[in-house]
Amino acid sequence: MSLTKEIVIAKANAACKNTLMETLQIEVIDYGDDFLVAKMPVNSRVHQPDGVLHGGATAALAESVGSFASHIFIDTEKFFVRGIEITVNHLKSIKEGMVFAKATFVHKGRTTQLLDIRVIDEADNLIAVCKLSTISLPKNIS
């Protein structure tokens, strides 16, 4: 039985309870065959001391959306996903509003995945470009 898009998105957001994603108010809002999109509000919760979006919050958003993308395309009964490397190029600062991260697959392998993640603001300005490598590991490995 195939789950509807709404159910998958609801399950992803429910998994965020009591996590960094909930703290940063990251919310999954869309996905397709090779992408996943999440949003995060930009406010004092994610600011650095001078009042702009903290690069670490951007990286957390990117890793969250990329890991979720890898996660929804594997058999979660048998495998789990871990991020193994992330790079973030911060291109533009933002003080308030909403940022959106879209993760798309560059490589969707059986064991490793490579994702391109673009972070934009509400005006479609490019805020950051990120690359995330993930690995799918069997759950029976300790």
C-alpha cells in the first residue's frame, strides 16, 4: 500500500517532536520522486548575535532536509540513514521571514547518497548552497 503525500509529510513532521528540528521550527512541506522541501522561520531563535540567520541553523536545516529525503526513499524497517559530510556556502544574509530548503538527489545509491540543497528566502533569493552525503546502514549493525 502506497502512502499519500500528506501522510508521508505528517509522519516526517511528527518525527521531529522533541528534536532540534522542533526547536528550530523546521517543517517538511513537500516532496516528490527526487526531492524534499522544508521551511524554517528566521527570527531571534535562529539569529547570530548581530541579528541575522546563523550559519549553523542553515546547516541544521540543510542536513535535516537532506537526511529526510534519503530516509523516505529507503526501507526504514531494514536501514537507517546518517549524514557523513556536509558543506555549506553562505551567500546572502537574512534577518526575518522564512527560508526554504530543497534537497535534490545528485546520486541515489544503495549505500551512499549525495544531495544538493538550495536554501532560498520568500523572494527566491539564494541564501545558501549545500552538499550532503548520507549513508544507509543495516539496522542489525551495532
